Amino acid sequence: MRGSYLVVIVIVAIGTYLMRFLPMRFKGTVGNIVKSSNFLKHSSTAIVSALFLTSLVSFPTKLGEILTSLLALVLVFLSYRKWRNLGISIMVGIVSHFSFNILLR
């Protein structure tokens, strides 16, 4: 079962990368690239949003897990507002999510 999660993560990562890479690679070579680029831009945003929602809420719903995720998300938001650095904010989110998981168990 764990291996299937890894396969799904790799497939989504490759798909997300290609959606961001292809518009840059073929920029200006095809007359219809504006429509394709627009589609790829919005579809990659949709994939990231879907991944966010599915990672935030899982079934069966456990209140402790949702609370942990929401607290970590608030800390990510606050750290981004303070430092305006996405990398630092992601690290704050990872560390805080891990810490809250340890504390709530």
C-alpha cells in the first residue's frame, strides 16, 4: 500500500512539472500556444488546489488531524506575512505540523 502512495506522488509531481515546463519550452512555436499555455497554467493551479484539499481533509475525518493541519497552515501564513519568503514559510509549516502531531499523540 505504501508503494502505491509513492507512485501516485511521483505521477502527480511529473504532471505538475510538465504543466509548468511545457509552456516555457514551446513558447512562440505554435500559433495556438496562448490557449494551451492558459489551459496549462489553470490546470496546474487546479492540481495544486486539489492536492491541498485532499491533504487537509481525509476520510474518515479525525478532528485532531484537521486541527494539526489548520494550526500549521496558520503558522505558514503568519511566517510568510512576516518574512515574505516562501521557502521559510514551507519549512515553518513542515516543522510545526510535525511538532503538533507529536504533541497531540
